[in-house]
Amino acid sequence: MSDGANVWFNGKRVPWEAATVHVTTHALHYGSSVFEGIRAYDTAAGTAAFCLPQHIRRMLDSCKIYRMDIPYSAEVMAAATLDLIAANGHKSCYVRPLVFRGAGPIGVNPKKNPVDVVIFTIEWGRYLGADGIEKGVDVMVSSWRRMAPSTHPAMAKVGGNYVNSQFVTMEAAENGFTEGLALDVAGYVSEGAGENIFVIRDGVIHTPGLANSVLPGITRHVVMTLAHDLGFEVKETPIAREALYVADEVFMTGTAAEITPIRSIDRVTIGAGSRGPITARIQEEFFGITSGRIADRHGWLTFVPARAQTPA
């Protein structure tokens, strides 16, 4: 898959083929991992990781919530990410940092297993399809609910949480949809299998709050910031399922999905059945910054420095 690529594994760059784990690895059995997804963009001024400090901070927060001590500082993780992007020769890529309980005793208690840290990079295009960014995608409300409070830590990006996401995605695919949306335990809109959601009605942008069992998405925060910059009102509020069907526009956000419009939900056409004007305006700003066409006024781009491009 990635001939010649390197993986950062417990502080060292190793060949892709050598980045393996033992079958007793705790995360394989119990989902005891924390991870991030980061995009690096090919901008007019060079390759840059998008919101790198914010992603690293969320990963450390997830580790703290999960009671997992990561043996590397935020500065080390950020430097290793930039070094790996350069070493693998990417102009643009998707970066996956992963912290997990490693090989050791078999048993639910994770404290007896070591903590391993990995970073790898891959070439990855549009997560929800090449046309989705412009034409929008068709989604369904899943029969699977998001976790209730005090069951799983929704604010942490923990691997085990994504079993729920897999059920949402598989159900959607089996029914001919691009993606699934999940409701929370109270029946309010939560998020997609791997995306936050925004609902627009009469020019006001609504998005579920953290109490609706949503991951505090980095792209979610970016979109809210850009929307404020552009003069739009943004409300974090519970959203009823039926509000989706009568919305003027709906879009999803995420590092992989970026900003993807939704053209139908449960086969009900949203607005005009195409990307709406507010979604398009926010996309224009977002992709303008990530390409370098618009000034990075919020400091979201961390460029890969020449000093990082040294051989292993």
C-alpha cells in the first residue's frame, strides 16, 4: 500500500512493513486506543498540517479522559508529525496518530499493558466521494443511537466508540446511502458516523452541543469560527429529528469529510436538493485558507519546515 513509506513508532521512524503489533495487543481485544485524523494540504506556500496543535491537544485530552499516560509531549508529537510528512514526501496527505494499549496480559484492566504511540500518513482524497463536496450526499437517520451520558466518553476520540459508528455506517451503506446520522439517547440529532452536523434555517446555523453526545470536532470549531467571521449567527442547541427535513441547508464537517453538503435525508430532499448558498460560502472560505488563496488569519496552518526533511 505504501512502499517506501515510514511510520513513526514509539519515537523512531521505521519502514511501513515493520510497523506491526502482537496478537495480544490490548487494543485489538478491547478497543483501548485513542486516535486523531489530521489533514496536510498542498498550499501555495508549501505543505501545511491543518490545525495540528488543536488535534494534538484533543488527543492528549482523550488520553487523559481514558486514563492513559502518553509518554510524549505535545511538542514531540507535533514535530514527529511534520518530520514524517516530509520523510514520506507528501505534498498533501491524511495523518493518523494512534495511541493504544499494547501487547501484554489478556484482561479488561488496561493498566497492566504498555502504551504504544504510532503516527502514519496516507494519500487520501474526498472521504464521502469526489462529487460530494459540490453536489452533496444522501444520508439516513440510523436506527442506532449515540451513547448515553455516563456510558462512553463521547468527548474522547476513543477507538471503542467507533463500534457504534461502524453500525451507523454499515446500516446506511446497506440501504443505499452515503452516510448515516445518529440521534442521541433522548432522540435529538447527535452527529454522523464520523462527522459533526450543521442545520441551517432562515439564515441561522444550528449545531448540536456537546451534551448531545458529539465529539468536539476540530473542523466543527473551524466552521463555527468562519461562520462568525462571515456574519452568520451560530447556535449550539438540541435539534429535533424533524427539523432536518424542513431545513434550508444541512452539511457535515470533519477532517476526512471536510465540509460536505447533504442533499437528502431519509430520501427527503433538503432545500433545493443541492449545495446551499451558506454552505458554499463557508466552503469557499475553508478551502481558500487550506489552499493558501485566502490569508490564514487564525493561524491554522503549520508548515512542514525544511529542517524536518532530513533522512531517518
